[in-house]
Amino acid sequence: MNRSGPASLFHAICLLLAAATVRAEPISADDFLQTDPAQARIGQLLFYDPILSGNRNISCGTCHHHAFASGDGLSLGIGEGGQGLGPDRSPGTGDDRIRKRIPRNAPALWNLGHESIRVLFHDGRLEVSDQFDNGFDSPAEEWLPKGLDTILAAQALLPLTAQFEMAGNVGENEVTGAVHDRIDLGWPILAKRVRTIPEYGKMFVAAYEHINAPSDVTIVEIGNAIGAFIASEWISIDSPYDAFLTAGTPLPKAAERGRQLFFGTAGCSTCHSGPLFTDQEFHALGLPAFGPGRTRLFDPIPRDPGRMGETDLLEDAYRFRTPSLRNVALTAPYGHNGAFASLEQIIRHHLDPEKSRSDWSPAQAHLPAVPWLAPVDFAIREDRREMVRQQRALDIGLNRLTTREIADLVAFLEALTGTGVDDRPLGPPDRVPSGLPVDHPRATRAAPNDPP
């Protein structure tokens, strides 16, 4: 990427500031939201219970499973109507088969309970805000209920209203029909489903002081319980890099060289800053385009405008939220659409986006075959004008690195993997109170940073 004038000066200053320090801020358990274990236990069950989906056939855990480091291992997810789990998930059959791929990669959940988190989703469409007098700026606007404890509680409610994620297609169930009329009208239906299950009802009465009877349970308590689970379940602050920060334990030589590059001349920490390695801002990376896109009513072209889809500001076009890098070696594929299967590939893209886009092929996308959607999967790549627009929108262009330096950066990123990632406080439950089946993988998770 060519820079000149003020932008060039700003970039140079950022690199100098990054080079002045070769470590990020330490992180501790005190930096995370405090949660109630009884509420988190309810959240664990609800997270894996298909009862919260319109057709009772998919849960939050389907796309954010423990077995896949809180993701699903796919470039673009297979949502409502699909069958199976993780990379083995298929698009379903007959009338129940999926009608659209999920347009974005399922984001990992690690450390989202950190008190610094103020914005979520790839396009930032959920933010802490007083705009609607309920604590958040969200797609539900003023219809998002008051009383949600955290941004994670608010986030938990939104997939429940999404047609291709959990609600189902119009005409299939009462939840999606209600949501089609207004986004908040499906939540009371789901809340009634949950509170009328005796086991859930008793748990809510025991865990919440203001709940005197199961009939008092609303979608607010359900969201707060799931938020408590996510906040407490996915804390990961015990990586080799954390040991380096807190105890001075040396990193392996390659990782140490990578650390110095990351915070120095490579310029990675310009955006991947702070204890979570994210500035929580939005940047255009020029990733290879594919998938159904996150279309809008007045913009049906299968493209993803990124942050602009939320703000309607042209300068936000194709910009996406900087992801955290903690446990990043476990959460391939990478990018808002999962375009790259390895850390080396996404690093090389940052170094030369134009060459990376030119060299990229559809075979690199990890997309389960869906014959009836195949004509749409890569259609946007035939739109030459759109490809030019996306290519021009770039905020990256790191200094050139040698093959060894790239390997050193990968080694440092691998040193951000927690030693206890497989030892979670609760894990997936064996059963859920609804009696519906709980997703379990047929195979163990791939080794860190292995391509899917």
C-alpha cells in the first residue's frame, strides 16, 4: 500500500512508538467481569440447548464449540438447517436444508469478558452506548430490552433473531414469524419455552434474587446467563507470553525474535495493541472476496461492505474489527470470511495484499459443498468494478519480511496460546434440560494452526 503526506507520517510515528516497547500490558483475572457461578451454569446449558432456536435444531455451541476453540473451523458457517458439527457439518437435506451460508466467519469467544470490550461482531454492530436508553447500540435499537448486564448478554440475544443462524425461515416456526414482524417479538416466545421447562425454572429461581417463580423469567435473564457463561468460560491468560510478562520466563528463541518484530519494525502492534492484541477499531485488509455477502435490503449484491453496513458512511466501506490474537493459533481459518487457513498465509497477505488477492483461489476457502448455493459462492469475484473498489480500500501494508521473519512471527503468535485452553471451567454439558440432543464432535480438534 502506498502512503504519502499525513497518513505516511502517522504510520511512521506508530511504528516508532511500537518499536519503543517490546511488550504489551499484562493481564490478570481482576481485569474480567465478575460473574455468578450459578448463573453461568444456566448459561452453559442454554448455550448448548437447541431450545433457543426457532426449529429447535441448532444452538450457540453449534458454531462456537469447545471442541473447536470456540469456533467451528469453517470459513463461513453452516447455520440453521445444517447437520453435524465443525468441519464435518453438512448443509442438510430436503426441505430442511440451508438456504444461505452464514456470510461471515464465526468469531472466537476468548477473553470477551475482559472489561475493556466495548464493541462486538466483525462490523461492530453492537456497541456499548446510551443512544437507545438501554445501554447499547444494536440492530434491535430501542427494542433491545433494558436490564442486560453486559455487552455479552446483549450479543447472546441477536443470533436468536437471525433467519439463517438460529431463527429459521419465515413460515417454519412461530419465532421467526414474530421476528419478521419486529425483532423483539420472538424473544418472549423463546423465554416461555425455557421457563416452562421445570429444571430451568428451578435453576433461575435459585440463581436470581429477583426471580420468585419461573413465570418471572424473561429473555433478559436468559441473555444475562449466557453472557455470564461466555465471560467466565473463555478466560485464557496463561500462555507462554503471559509467563514472560509476569514472571520473566524467556520465550523460545524464534518466538522472542517474533515478539521483537511484532512490537517493532513489523508494525503489527499498531492495530493489534493492548492486553487482548486488538485496538477494537476497524481496518480494511483487502481480503479475497467470496460468499453470499452481508447484503442489505437496498444493496442485494453478494458483497460485504463491513463497517459501512452499520454506519452507512462511505469511509467505513470494507473495514472490519481488529480481532484479538490470544489463542489465534487455534482459531483458523482467518479473516472476516475465513479466507486463509494458516497464520503464515494471513501474515503474507498483510505484507502484500495485492499479490495475495491475485494468488488466492477458491480452493483455499474451507466451505462444505452446497451445490444449490455454488453459483453464489464466488459470484462477486466476477464483478470487476466491485473488485477494484475493494482493492483500493486498504489500511495495511507492512514492511517487507524475510521467510525466517515470517516464521518467527508465527512462533510468537503460537506463544499466545494458553496452556489451559482444553481445561475449561464447565465445558460442554452431556445433556440439557430440554432433552434435545447436544452437539458432540466425531473427531478431536486439529492441532494448533493445522489447516482444516
